[in-house]
Amino acid sequence: MVEETTEQSGFRSEIADWITANCPSSLRSEVMDENLIVWGGKNWKFKRQDQKDWMEAAIARGMTAPRWPVEYGGAGLSRSQEKIFREEMARLEAPTPLESFGLWMLGPALLEFGTHEQKSLFLPPITRGEIRWCQGYSEPGAGSDLANVQTKAEDMGDHWLVNGQKIWTSYADQADWIFALVRTDRDAPKHKGISFMLIDMRSAGVTTKPIRLISGKSPFCETFFDNVKVPKSYGEGISSIVGEVNRGWDVAKHLLTHEREMIGGGARGLLGGRSLGDFLSSLDDNILADPVIRTQAMELEIDSLAFAMTMERYKDQAQSGRGVGNASAMLKYCGTEINKRRYELLMSAAGSEGVEWDGPHGALAPEWLRTKANSIEGGTSEVMLDIISKRVLELPGK
Amino acid sequence: MTSLLETEDETMLRDAARGFLTEASPVRALRENRDQSRAYDPGLWREMAQMGWTGVLIGEDQGGADMGHRAAGILAEEMGTTLAASPFISTAVMAATALRNAASDRLSQIAEGGVTYALAVDEGAKHNPAQTSVSAEKSGNAYLISGVKTFVADGRSADRILLLARTAGSAGETAGLTVFDIDATRAGITRDAKPTVDSRDHARITLDNVEATGADILGTLDDGMTLIARALEAGQAALAAELSGVAGGAYAMTVNYLKERKQFDRTIGSFQALQHRAAHLWSEIEVTSSAIINAGRVLDTSPKEASLAVSLAKARATATAKLAVSEGVQMHGGIGMTDEYDIGFYMKRARVGAEWLGDYGYHAARVAQARGF
């Protein structure tokens, strides 16, 4: 283990002081709940003043986007400083002040592929929680075969004319803007004619419709584009397309790697650090006496602990500057499969109480149903295994 | 948590070990051992000693290299990859750990490769040290030890035996056990070879009024469990690492085969049914390797709190090695069933390793206990 430098430990105590001074105590040690996430955007209304205070304090120091450059609204932290920041946030039980697809996905894409002007226009409002973005990738005919995007953008001189349909656009009904994959060249091979386009959701011809899942209400929507005019430029040097026209697949692939790490990570810490045994026992004191449930719980505990260590190892590897690359497909595959097992086990343990929509275990049934999507969204388990076998194991194509 | 990334020193050690074992002890060497009915090649063991491997856990003052448990794990893993047979885990890991915790002056002999050890603990088909009933009855100034020990790894070839015997209490109790460090040829000891599927040395040891004195006791009378538990944990972590190497070796052989073998005018590795099985196997090996590294790290930093980390590693390694060898043989098809081909050796070692020092269920129960089930 490398000893912390004086500089690093100085930063650690400084950032801890800052968190303590700025994150209201009413927010700290609050149980993580989906309803407590601050998403921002024009439609956002704070339910609590303490959340607003915390977000504003974070914005003032660039801490909503710790790694982004200061000029784009970030804090300009180094990799190791960010790690320290996250560790102190976790230690002091401070919630993330602002979350959004802009911070997770569009930002990293712009930082990698955008022009300075694009970054200057789009990044700061993301860090300030002013503009909320959604992601328009999948289509009814482009699921696992994502490159089969059919939403078309025709070149009309000063603007693109967009027609088509997106599906699984999370929070499209709440979002201000969408980053979408559109086909700008219908004659090129399917990976080559796609562009990564930024579209204002208030544009005429954009409509959204929520999707009801087997688990009930969901943030997913269908998004329709009906003769939507998208300007070619949002100002000097600010194309509505990120990266080159017809090279949007490169941007999309880069982002999918991010997304996979996020979804895979979802399997960790879900039980709030409690052991699975404690969690099961809280459902029913005698449940661990059932030999089948006990065996499954032990196996799951073993696999979950080893997986959590693997996440840490890969995170350290990424933070050390060595890439994780296509191995992130393994994290996504293993993490989501473990999460599905966990919920199957919880349902077995809860018995008939588990199948009630509003039973004594709260949202267990809808959560269980929702986990079934874990191994589908962001690339199915089968697509992950394809990626591993072709890119990591280098097994032949045909 | 300490980082699980491999350090530069560890990578160098791994590369050196791999280079040496690929040359000096490829799978072919195990086949030769088997055909010549020997458990291991003493020449190989001497070379391991010269490289400091026998002293990996022994302090420099006793002539050891004192590299620690993670380093021992790296060596064991590389041995697993080529199925290199030696008394490394029995002697350099378990006996060295026990002798070091008891401050024995025989440590330097282990470090220089001058003595090999076997641990005689089990008495039934399953690992369960607390069930020890081999008794050491006090008789004047001496003890008379009688009973039967089973599945003693390296038991026929070892120079000395670390014997767990009951000096007080009754079977099932952890108190009242004592460790004796005795010469394997002492009067009253019968060592019967029990050839196992992995072609390595396993013996049944019968003790008939074997005489021992207080000088033969390692550690504290009646408190042998504390001493042996630490040694067993060190061994379990190293064995887990070996099994992870066994899994990796079987996996590598299988993926190479998938890239070469043609059927239906195609390389069979292009079939998605096989690709997904291979990719799943690789994923399992990756996840297991984290548990292996973690066990070594915890043993090096907080050896008294290593039980969870070690059992997690042994359980995962047992399951992963089993998966790797089963998938390996299946994906090889008919040739995988032949003795002429090497993949079967991996299956046999994985099965023996699964049982030695506690099976999946034994370690799963320990994980459950540590996690408050």
C-alpha cells in the first residue's frame, strides 16, 4: 500500500472540513433512496431546502463535477484527489449533491470528443444543474444491434430534419435536451453513417410517452421525432453534432463503456453494507434455517464479496491510469447476474409476503421485477459475453 | 482496504516463477513423476530452495527470504498453472507458518530445503480439525500417541510430521489439542501410500504407541488449535492460489484448443455456444483472482483476522477450478478424455485440491459464520 503524500493528506483533511461545513447534517446518514436523488433541470423542484443548499455549495466549488476542468464548471481534481473526495464523502455519509446523465455521460463524451466552444456552452449548465439531459440510443429495431439506428437526420442546408423514434429514453419526459444517435448517411455501412446529435427537447415535433414496465411505473419513455428541425450550429464553432458527422459510433462506444461500469457497480452496497445474512434475518428470523435458502445465501455471499473486491481492483486499476478496457463487460455481466440472484433469493425468503405489491417489505416485488432488466439494459449479458470472447479472449469471428 | 493491484515486485516474482516452472516443470514433468511412481522430483525441490521459495515465509535471521503470504500465493498459483508437484504448501507454507509462530529453531532447515514436512490433521473423509481423536496419553514424562490420520498430503515422502493430537478433552472440542513435531520414521509410525487421482503423495498414517516428549511439542500444550489454525489458514490461502492457477492453466489450454480445432469447416472457437462458455469461465477466474489476492494481503497485514478472507478465497477457488476443468474437458471433446492429452491432469488436481484443507461447504460455513448468518 502506497503511503499518502503530505499533499494528499492535506487535501483529505481540507475536503473533509469542506464537506462537514457545507453538507447539512440533516442530509448526512440519510438512507439512500431513489426519491432523494437531485437531478436538476428546468423542470426540477426541490422538495427540501437542505438539498438545495448542498447542491449550491457544491456548485460554488465545482464539486458537482470534481474531475472536470474549472473553466467548464468542474473542480479540476486529479484522479487521486477525486478518489480522496469520494472516500471522504462516503466516510462522512454525504449524498452526491447532483446526479444526471449530463454528468455521467454527455460530459465525458464532450470532454473527449467536443470542441472548446461546445464544452463552454454545454458543460457549465450541467454542473449547475440547470440543464437536464437524456440519452437517445435504443430504438424499437435497434436493441442489442444498437448500430441499426434508423432515426434519420436529413441535411437541409442550415439544419437537420430529424424523423424517427427512440425507446428506453430514461426521464425523457423530464429532460431539457437529448443526446441522440441519428443516421446521417443511409448509404454507408451501418456503423459508419451514424452521428451523435444534441437536440433541444422543446423543439417542435418532439413528443414523449412513458413506458409501463412489468415492475410498474418507470422512468423510461418512448421519444418521437416528427419533422424536427435541428440547427446545424448553436453558435460560432458549436455544431449540433459531437465529433465528426457520420462518426457518432465512436462516441457512443466510448460512452457505453462508462454506462457498463455504472450498471455493474449497482450490484454493490445495495444492502447498505449489511451482510446478506442480516438482511435475510430481518425478513424472517428462521429463514436461514431453511437448508436451501441457507445454501443459496452462502453461495451468493461468497460471490458478492469476491465481486465487490473485483470492482475495487478494477477501480484502482482505472485510477492508476491503466485502462480497464473491454474487461468492463465482465463487471457488467457479473454484477447484474449477481443482483438478479440476490433478488430471487430475497423473494424466496420473503415468501408469500414478497409477492404483495404493497406488502410488509415495501417495494421488494417491483424491485425484484426491475432487476430483470439489469442484464438487458446497457448491453445484454449475451452481448457482454460476445465482447469478452472476441476482444479479451480473441476467439475468432466466423 | 489495501489495494489488490499487483505491485512491480510481485509481477517480477510472478514472471520469474513462470519462466522457471515452464522450463523446469511443465505438465509433462507430472506425467513423468506418475510414470516413475514418484510424488515429486527432488531435483526440482532443490532448485526451489536455491531460489528462496522454501524460505518464502521464513525470516531472514533464519535464512529465509521473508517475502510473505501474497508472494507464497503467487508461487503456488504458478505451480498450479503447470501442475508442478512439490511439498511446497505442506513444508514452506504450513509447517513454516506453524514453526515460525512457535519460534522453532528448525525453521532454517526448511529455508535451506533440508527438511520436508507433512501435516497430519484429518482423520475422516472430511476436513475437521476439532474432531481430532488421535490421542496422546501422558505416560510418565512422555506421551504415547495412538490413532489413525488420513489424507496426509506428502505423508509418505516427508522427513517430519506435524501431528495434531488430543491431550485433553474429547472429539469436537477445540481445546485440548496439541501439535507434535516428530520425525516421520519414529518407532510406531506406519505410513501407507494412498495413491490419489492427482498422482501426488498422500498417505494414511497409523500411530501405535508412538513415544513423544515435551520437547516434541510445538507451541503450547492443549492449545495446539491456535497454532495449527494459523498454519492451516496459510495453507488454505496458498492452496486457493494453486487452484486458481489450475483453473487458469486449464482455461488457457482450452482457449488455445478452441482457436485451433476445426469442425464443420470452422474453427470451433467461432461457435457462440462455446464462446459464451469460455467468456463466462474467464469472468469467474477474474473474480476469483481478487479473492486470492485479498487473502494474501490480509494474511500479510492482519494474520489473526484472516479467517473470512482465506475461506472466501478457498471457496471461490474450489468452485472456479471445478468449473474450469469441467468446461475444459467438455470443450476439448473426445481428446480431453484421453490420458495422452494433458487436460485430465488438471481435472484430477482440481478434485484433490477441492477436498484438501476443507471443501467448499466447510469454507462456505466459515464465511457464513464470519458474516453473521
